Amino acid sequence: MSQTKSNPVCHPPIQQAKVHFNDLGVPVADQFDDIYFNNENGLAETNYVFLQHNDLPQRWQMTTTTPFTVAESGFGTGLNFIACWELFERTAPATQRLHFVSFEKYPLAPADLAKALAPFSHLARYCQALLAAYPTPHAGCHRLQLTARVTLDLWFGDIHEQLPQWLPHAKQTVDAWFLDGFAPDKNPQMWQASLYQAMAASCREQATFATFTAAGTVRRGLQAAGFEVRKTKGFGRKREMIHGTYTGATTTRPARPAADTPITIVGGGIAAACVAWSLTQRGYQVHLLTSGVADGASGNAQGAVYPLLQVELSPLSRFHLSAFDHARQFYQRVAEPHWHGSGMVQLSMNARRLQRQQKLASSDTYAPELVRSLRAEETQQLWGELPAVPALWYPSSGWVAPKQLIPYILAQCGERLQVSSDVTITAITATASQQWVLTSAQGKQYHAQTLILAAGAGLTQLLQPWHIHTEAVRGQVTQVSATDTSRQCPLVVCYKGYFTPVASDNTHCVGATYQRHFSWENYQHCTAADTAENLTQLQTDIQQPWTYAVTPVADRAALRHTTRDHLPITGWLTPSLGVIGGLSSRGFTSAPICAELLVSQWLQEPLPLTAELAQRLAPQRLQGVVTVPECEPYR
């Protein structure tokens, strides 16, 4: 079927908060001329208003529903979240999880956030973890998995623009609302009926709310939306505040899959590993069927992690903004020994790339923390052996070593993961009872109740019964031995190909060829011509003497799994058949967020992407006749 057009989505640039600190050291928002928290004791105010009047921690000690989901209308300094996190960690049952969702129109700059939180020294561990994971200021959802039991979704942008992107997949998921934000008379744009109605739609039965204000317009708006509202003594000098319970109508939601539901995953690369991790962290048992761990496109010696950004804020760019921030934070926390935050430079070595760089730099679309334009002399300041050409600098990007990274992620899954190796699944068949029979090339059959396909290029065959059109593209990577000069390379270098910093075995990766036409029977056969192509591209684009001194020592060929619109495929073809693929050359950037999306959809949890992007990633978009025109590959 042809692709359907989605409703237009507004993506205005995000403005960071402008703040100053008063004589008491409390941050004040210049946009609203209002304090972020109480002058006398901001933490005590949080505990009294939001935690105590949402009956925490008593409720998460009593409920069997997991995760316990809190939504908040103004993240600000993050103090409410940090206090909630600390209390949850200290008092909640070990089987409970906390999912905290917060909206913020004007996110604080990291330096201001650190200064605002500095007085709370006994919470320093939580503050530091938040700062380490804090995302770049771009609109949409940023999922931060701060511990195995605590997830924070930060939605940057005007709450009335972000709620329609969050709510379609968050109905009846929220247990407690922290109705925060600057005072109604300071920020009347936020305190609108549409906010209270969205709160009501998101609430589970008997969900609660609390807010510091007792303004009549707020009280009446909440009552009209279906909340029972109660007045009580306000914090400190405030006379009153309100809190209450949602008593409006709710509908019966499909039951969440039982905790003992077994899940089978087909695949052994980064996508399969991330899905297995996301499921086992939520307590599910996973059986991984794989021909070999990290033996496909995820098996190269090194893989770069950086976002694919276009001049315009396209759907592809918006996906990569969320995907990259999540991937960086995921690797830092889950696989820290295998994350190398070296940064990446993208050289503008011809007129076309220079024009793109200039347009991107002049657009002010992306935050400088993510990417900024360099003059020729600034490029050489990164490393003196780079050519004196303009470039784009991605300071928070980096690289991973897949052969070590993927087994490490799988090891974090613990006893909930069973791995069956040397299994190549060639076909899947549905049974009358809506289960699955998997046939392997080795002649053995496997049975699955819930099945997730994460088999990379193998999906081109496995998805044929659903008429999903994808493509496999062959790529050959060359490893070269390091020289005294190349060994000093401190960052990933991208041109028409790429060159990585030295790995632990004293080699670099140079890649990669891009071949749409190849033989499936011997695509893994490496050729001298492809080796020469990789080295010639390096020498031609870098134009530095050291590029002629590196010596090839090994080659490896694999298949990228691609889609015509360059977006991954992530979603459910049936209630028991999920798919994640089409990660192309950016698998290590996009796999963690796609895994979270797939698992969140299955468990009916709030999604880590906007509703629009989730729809764009759905595998059904590639069924039947595809009307998207052929595109040039992005490398």
C-alpha cells in the first residue's frame, strides 16, 4: 500500500531557559520572573506538595502495577524528579519500576542545572547521573534509562505541542501527576483546559495529582476534566494548595503481557541485543536464536555512533536526534567499558559538502552541543594531521567495538536470557493458535509464543510473506595497521568513507564500500578491488602523507539492511510478531531507541518517540507498492 500522509507537526527551535540566581542562590526564570523552587527549602516543598500529596511512597509499596508512572508538567531543575527517584530507590519494592515523564518548554543549560542542584549535596549521586545523561535541547522525547528500574522521558518543547505526540500511546498509563510549572498568573499559557483534559486521558483509574497552587481557574479546570479536587494547607507561607484523584470514566485496556510470557528473538546483532536487554530489564524471559553473536553487519571491529542530520529538520533528522542522545546515554551506562566518546569530524572536502555544511551552520537548527561548524584552521586544531578544510564537529559522538560490546550487553541480561547459537532461521509460520513455528537451515523447528525478528539483512527473506520491501547492501571494511602518526588520531573521521581511532589490537577501520548489486552466495568474499577502493578514498579525501603509510591487514564484508526512506522499521505486524530492522549504516546509533520503542509498544507503556515518528517507523509503511522515490545512500 502507498504511504499515508500524517498530520503536519510543528517543530519550532527550542530556547534554553534564561536564568539568574537570587541572593539566596535560588534560580529565577527570566522569561517568567518566577523562582524554580521555594526560597527557604525547595526540597521540603517538593516532598510536601508532590510526594506526600500523591501518597508516595505508600502507593508504590501497595500497587502490583509496574511500572509506576509519574507525569509532570514542568521539569525545571529536575528537583521533583530527583527527590522522587531517591525516595523510590529507598522505599519501593525491588520488583517495582519507576517511569517518570516530564515536559519542559525551556530546558536549563547544563551549567545552570548543575548550579541549581549543587546545594542538595546529599542528592549529589542522583544529580550527577542526571547531568551525565542530560540531552541536547531539541524538541521531542529524550528517553534516559538511569538505572535498571528508573526511566526518565524528557519531552522538550511547549507542552501543548508535545502532549498530542505523547498522549496517543500514553492513555491510562499515569498513576500520579505532578502539576508543576510557574505560577498561573506568570505562565497562563500552560494552565489551560487542554492540559487538564490530557491529564485525565492519561490517568489510570484512581490516579492522583498534586499542585502547589489553589487558583480557582486551575481547580475548576481539573474538576471539569473529571478530577475530585481537595484543598489543603499549602507549603510554608502559602495558604492553600490542591490535590485530588481522577474519578472520571476509564475504558478497559488490553491486559499487559504476563510476566511469565516467553519471548523469542531471532538475530544476534546490536538490534537483537538491545531488544533482549530492554525485555530482561523488565523481568521477561528471552530465548535468542542466532547464527552467531555479532556475526553480521554488527560484527565489524569498530562502529561509529553519531546522528544523521540533514539541513532541514526532516523526519530522518528528528529520529536521529532522539536516537543518538539515547544511544550515547545507553552505552555510557550499560556498557561503559566499550563506549569511546571521542567525537567525530565530518570533512567538507568538496564543494557539495561545503555547501551543505554552510547551510546547516546558518540554519541554527541544531544545538552546538550536538554539532557545530569549523573553519579550516579549527579542523586542524582537533588533530594536526587532518586536512585544512572546513568541517562539522560532533563533540558528543564516538565509537564502539561491536565484537566486545554486543556480548557485554547480552551478559547484562543475566539468567533471564537463553542463547541458542548456530541457528539460522529461514522461515516462520503462524499456527492456528496464533503462535509461531520457526524453521532453521539446520533442519530443526522452534516454537514461539511471542516472536521478534531482529535478523538484519535476513529480514529480506523472513518478511516476504508480509510483502515488506527492504534491501540488502553489501559493504566491505578494511582494517589497517596503525603507524606512529595514525595512532595519534583522537577522533572518528568521516569523509565519503570513515577512519576510526586505533583499537586495542593496534588497527584502524577504513570503510566502507556500498554495493547494491552482489551475489548472495559469496557476499562475504572480500576482494582486493574493494580494499583498494577503501584506501584510495581515504587517501583522496584526506590528502595527507600518513594515509599512504597505513597497511591493510584484514577485510570483512557484511550486508546492511536498508529501507527506501532511510528510516528503520520498528513495530508489530501482529500482536505477537514484532520486527526491528532497516538500521543500515547507523545500527549502533538507532538500535537502542528502536528496541525501547518496540518493547514499549508491546507493553503499552509511553513511547520514547513522538507518535508521528513511531508511525513513520512502522513496518506496514513498506508493504505493497512503495511510492517513495529512490534516494542516494547516506553513509
